[in-house]
Amino acid sequence: MTTLREHLSLLYDYTCWANDRVLALSKDLPAAEYARERPYGRGSLRDILVHLYVAEWRWRRRFEQGGLQGDPPVIDRLQSPADLELEWAPERERWRAFLAGLDPDRIIEYLRSDGTPDRGALGPLIAHVFNHATQHRAEAAWILTELGRFPGDLDLIVYLRTEV
């Protein structure tokens, strides 16, 4: 039987796989196209991908430390997909280490982005982070598709059938 911790680790691996597919198609875009504002989602492809990274960073820090977490100190340097990829790699290792020692039933107290105190069990909060990534990854895939770079199916079942 799979434990919740193992399931969340699988979902994180899937999230990384799907993010990597989107990021790979972004790598050789002209800088202006990567940063071009769109009328939907979070703005530009860059803004969406950086938001995915920042959300992972913030939530992991909330889980580990509580409190109100701002942006990572390097956010202004993330101007290209290569910059983002370099910064994201160690964050992924921190996530995997965090998930390896996870008690998904542990209740944590943290501050929301607006400073409101909140609390909840780690398992559902972590599931939120991965679901949040799905939303914004779909926006990025839409932009890439408009640019003639369809990332293919990014569904969990595709990951399970091809990678696991």
C-alpha cells in the first residue's frame, strides 16, 4: 500500500516532469517573446514560470518555518529559462528532502500572503501546491501552443505510463 508521503513524492516528481517539459520548450525563445505580456494568466511566459518557482519556494519555507515568506532573493535575476532552471534545481532537492521526512498529518501554522494567520495539515496543503502548479503550467502550455510549441499531454496518467 502506498503511503500519503509516497503519493505526495510521486506527485512532486510528476510536477517536476511536467514543468520540465514546459521549460524545455521555452529555452530557445527570443527573450522578447519569453517576456511578452499576455492578456490572460499571470502575464508573460516568464512571469508564469517564475511564479511556479516562487510558489514552490514560499510554500516549502512556510511548511518548514511558518511565518510570512516573501520572494526568493534571486527573483530579479530569473530573466531566462536557463536562469530559472539553474535556480530551481537546488529547490527541487530541498523539496525532495522535505518530502522524505514528511508527516502529512502534522498541523502547521503559517501566514498567508496577505498576513492572515492560517493553519492546516501538511498533506492537503502540499497537494494544493502541486494543483496550483497544474493551473499555471496550463497557462504556460497555452502560450507555448500559440507559439507553435505544443508541449503534448501533460497529464499525470501520461507521466505514469511513460516515466514510472
